[in-house]
Amino acid sequence: MRPRRSHSSRGDRSIPEATVDRLPVYLRALVDLAEAGTITVRSEGLAEAAGVNSAKVRKDLSHLGSYGTRGKGYDVAYLIHQVRRELGLTQHWSIAIAGVGNLGQALSNYQGFAERGFRVAALVDVDDAKVGERVAGMVVHHLDDLPELVREHGIAIGVLATPQAAAQEVADRMVRAGIRSILNFASAVISVPPGVSVRKVDLATELQILAFYEQRKATLAELKRRGSAVADVATSRS
Amino acid sequence: MRPRRSHSSRGDRSIPEATVDRLPVYLRALVDLAEAGTITVRSEGLAEAAGVNSAKVRKDLSHLGSYGTRGKGYDVAYLIHQVRRELGLTQHWSIAIAGVGNLGQALSNYQGFAERGFRVAALVDVDDAKVGERVAGMVVHHLDDLPELVREHGIAIGVLATPQAAAQEVADRMVRAGIRSILNFASAVISVPPGVSVRKVDLATELQILAFYEQRKATLAELKRRGSAVADVATSRS
DNA sequence: CAGTGTGAACCTTTTCACAGCA
DNA sequence: TGCTGTGAAAAGGTTCACACTG
């Protein structure tokens, strides 16, 4: 159910999924370190900045190659370059946002995208009241124009910020327009053909997960109060 | 680094983390099914609606108890009740949002929270230009008032929607105000004392991960074009 | 000799496959 | 008979601990 290994002539190009998920975190931490004037960082220092442990950092980075120096650590600037290259951030990416509601507008205005090499190249919606309006300095286009916009701006990634009910339909149209990577903010599970990547971010889901652990903490506290011997809980996550 | 098992007198109260992460997805799917008039669902049907496979559904649900009927499936309404109970959603939760910028405002207006039992009870910021303003029908308070707001509204969960630079400071103040669950939208890694749960949602990170796989698809396509025998890739995620 | 890079051990999660029940 | 619930196997991820090197 997950990417199979390819076979390349030299080295092993397949990086574990868990590692890929952490590379952006390392990158952020490294950029912060660089801005603070740090030249070299040890796995332990990077680990602290990224909120993981040092063994994980070393193992993760070893998948990219041998970019550290034994006895010294990693050169921050060089490692930034390597991580960026690995993530495919040496090029700029154009994205389209579908659904110009609350969330869609907030995302359109979000500076963090541009700062990290993602250009919001198109906004689309189906609501005639919104089409033609300006949001974040851009004209909102009709969803019908998506194929043309994708071609024109070389859009590779689509952001789904529509209501749940519209999500699958809009996803289908994104795929038909040639988009093969979708970031789904709608609470619906969408299905896409093989070869198309989807990541789902569901805000309410995150709160529900926190609620679960919060509830459990309350239950444990209750038990403790009643004198049962209960193991301690550490619940920092992600 | 993860919750340790407790020991309770009957049954095993510890549900795997991976399962907890999926329960909200099942819940959403179940509610959709119920609204569509479905009375009973098989693990395979629920699996499809949730975007996973049926073995996972059965294993996950088995952690909650034996709520299915062999030969039949699961009663949708009953299962909804059980999942909601397990997640701690039989009670309402009050949340506070810190940082009333783009994202903070979008979150304040987000209907999905209320629909799933989360009440935005307080908005706080440090910007005097924002304090006193009305957002989503609520008055924005100063961050200084957080402890009082937490007490007054019984706030259990804090949502961090501040700029990166302020994130750690605001998180510290949330913890001091008595909040023990934080949903972090800032791109910074925050550290909290044991017993406080944090989940991080980083929008740019998600795009970077998609960029990685998108780049890899391009590379594979390139190799294929050159005639190398390359295994096929299926990259649907989460 | 400090700190990387990495086999090996360990733990978690997923998948398989089927016994057992309605 | 048709499904759930679950041991057992497989895969994936994390941590340990140390050989190795700049």
C-alpha cells in the first residue's frame, strides 16, 4: 500500500516514509540554526531543535548520504542544501487552491507557503459570487478553468479547501486537469487513481485525538486519586 | 517516549496510538453512513468509506470491544456511540485560540469545530490593535487574560496560531494557565512539560512532503522514458 | 577522542488467514 | 453461510551500542 522500492545503479534512492515526514522538520530547524549563526551542528543539537532524539536524526540523515563529519557534526549550510535537494525544493512549485471560503482565503494569504518555495498560482471556486473577486491580490477563477490554469502555470499541487460534500468531485476534476498531488483539508476521505498522492489534514480530527488523550489523563488522575497504583503518563506527541 | 500501558481491572484500556489516530476517521465515515440511512455496515464497507483496508478496521474496532455481529457487521448507530464515547466526545470541549491572524481568524470561523463538539470559548492575542475587536462574533482578549478565561470557561485545549517566533512563549503561558493539550499550527517545534500533549500541524511541511513524492514521480517517469525497468509506484497517502 | 554511521535488538503496526459465532 | 475477532507472521520504524574515522 506504500511506494515500492525502485532499484538504481548507485546508492539506494528509497528513503523510508517516516524519514521523509521528518525532513521538513529538520529543514526548518536547520534554517533557524543558520539564521542564528550556527555553522556546525551535532546530531544531538539538531535533535533538540527538531524535537526528536539524536539516534533518529543520524539514521534519518544517513539515508541521504554521509554528510556529517565524525567527531565534529554536520555543516549546517551544506546539510540545508542536501535536504532541500532531496525534498525537491531546489525548484519552485506552483499550487492551486480550490475553495475560497474561510480556510481557502486564509491559506491564500498564508506567507509560510511563499517563504518555502510554494507559489499560490491560482484560486478557483464554483460560487459565482466569488469568481472574479480578488483574494490575496489574485482573481478567483471558476473551477471550470482549472485545466487551463494548470497548463498555463505549471501547477503540480492542488489544495482542497472545499466543503466536505464537494471534495470528491473537485478532487476528480483536479486529477483530470493533470494534478497529481493533493493536499486535502476537507473532512471527506477522497479516492484517487494510482499515481496520485494525497495527504489529508483534518483540523477537527486533530482536536478529537487531543480530546482522547485529555480524557484519558482525567481518568488516570481519577484513578490515582482513588489510590490505585497507576503508571505515569507522558503524552507529548509529534 | 509514548504513553505507557496502565493496568485496569477488566479489559485492556490501552488503545494503540495508530488506532486512536484513525478513530476520528471512522467516526466521520460512520456519521456519513448514518445520514445516508445505513443501518448496518461490514468492516469492508467501513474500510472503503475510511480509506483503509478491512483487516485494519476489524483490528482497530476490536480494541474498543466486541461491538460487531459475526455474519452481519456493525450496527452503525451503536458503533458511533461507542467510538464517540471512546474518544471522549460525549462531553463538549472548550478551546482557546491564541493568535488572531489569518489562520487564527479562519479557525475561529471554522464550522467544523462546533459540529464535532468543540466550542471556541476564547480568542487571545498580544496585539493591542486586535484586542477588543470582534472576530467570529467574539471579543478578542489579551493573552494576559488567558488564565482567567481558562478557569471561567473550563478550557482544556489550546490552539496555537501565532507566528513561529512567539510559539514557545505562548505555549509556556498556555501551560501555566492550566492547558494540557495543545494543537500547534506554528512552524516551530515547541517543548512542553511531561503530561502536556502536543500535536503539530504544519501546512508548509505537508506541501514539502508532497513535493518530495511529486519530484520522485518525475524522476521515475524520466527513468522509464529512458527504458530502464522501474517498478510501478502507488503513492496514495493517509 | 568526540561524534557519525550502522548492524542488531527491540517495539509497533500492518497484514494474513482462519477459528468460531450469529 | 458470511462475517467478526484474533493469533501469528511480516513489515516497518525506533533505539541501542559501538566500530570507525576525521
